[in-house]
Amino acid sequence: EDALPAILTPPSGDDAAKEALPLPLAVHRLDVRVCGLVLVAKTRSALQNMGLQFEKRTVKKKYEAIVIGDPSDAVQLNDDIVLQEDGTLLVDSPIEMDGRGTLPARTAISILETIPHSHWGTLGHLELRPETGRTHQLRLHAARIGTPIVGDDLYWDTGTKARSNMAADISETGDLCDLGITEELPSVRRGGGLYLQSRGAIFQHPITGEVIDIEVPLIDRFGRLLEKARLAHEYENK
């Protein structure tokens, strides 16, 4: 936030002097390791209006992530995730919040692409849409279904535990043993950052009421990792 005054123009209009905040303020937060879109208010009325929209959960946020594994595999083995009628996945798994107890937490998932990978088994490129806003919700939900986000050393062990539990629950017939989601996770990828990005948001403009649908480009390192995986898979299958 300290850099915002240097990159944003001051608010304009008849009430600008009275309405302007001392400094522009982000109206929602991203984890320090998450990159991408942040919505910012420059006036008091905008800050109040956007705060109410977030409180009422009318702001629709969209993230993209690269994970280890295919979340659809977990539907057959993990009670936290279900397949919805529209073909998307829903993770419904409560999260404990400091001082607030255990609160409901829901994340909708669309699978954009899966790529076989010699080291990781499968890379999954996902669109994540949080229906609630709990701390580390997307990271924790991805790990709880056995598909931790690439680079997430905080919740990697959660992903490992989820895979172990799913493997243990498979029936003795072994009908589902070919699902990659039950394989042991490789070591966490360090040094390349967390592969989770805030991509877009839909909200009402705080002044005009117009519906704003904004999206930012996927950052380069996401594309490079996916393309490298595609090329490696093509080479291995020649």
C-alpha cells in the first residue's frame, strides 16, 4: 500500500478534497505470497461502499493456481469435495479462525487443464472462486483434497496427509488404485514462488452502480511452467 500514491492518480470531482482518503487503501487483502489483482479505494465513500459489497459477499473473485494432481480424482475419495451439476467442483470444508472458532468455507473449482508430468504425476491448472473469505482458504482447500499448490511449503504436509488418507480408504479390490491423487507427493518445489494468482473480480462501481468485470493477465512464470510441462510430455510421447 505504501507505493499506491506513486502509481495512482488522485480522486477527481467536486467533492474530491473532502472525500479523498489520506492514502489509497486496498479494500481486500492478498496473502503476502499471492500475486495479482487488488481492488483499491481512493475516497471514503468508495471504501465504505466496497466494504459493504465484500461484507455481503456480492464481490465475485477469481483466482488461478497450478496444483499437483487432478482435483476430479478426489471426488470419489474425499468428502470435502463434490461434483456439481454444472460440471464444476465444490470444496466445502470449514476452517478454524483465530478468535472466531470454526467457520464455513467454500471454494468452487474449474479445471482449465491437466498435464501429465514425470516428476509431479500431474499438473493441474485451476480456476478458483472463493464463496467465503477465510485466511489461506484457497491454499488450505487445495491441500485438503490432495492437490497442494505448487510452491506451498506451508500446506504441503496437509496435502501429503490427505493423499495418505485417501489411499487408506480405497477398497480392497483396488478399483481406484490407478488414481494419481493417491500417490505419494514429491518434495515441495522451493524458490520459485507460490503459483496462486488473483486474476479477476466482478463488483458494482461504488459511484455509478455499473457492474465492473475486470481481469488481469496471467503472470509469465505460470505460463512458462505450464508450457515446459506440455513440451516435456510431448517429448516423452514421441
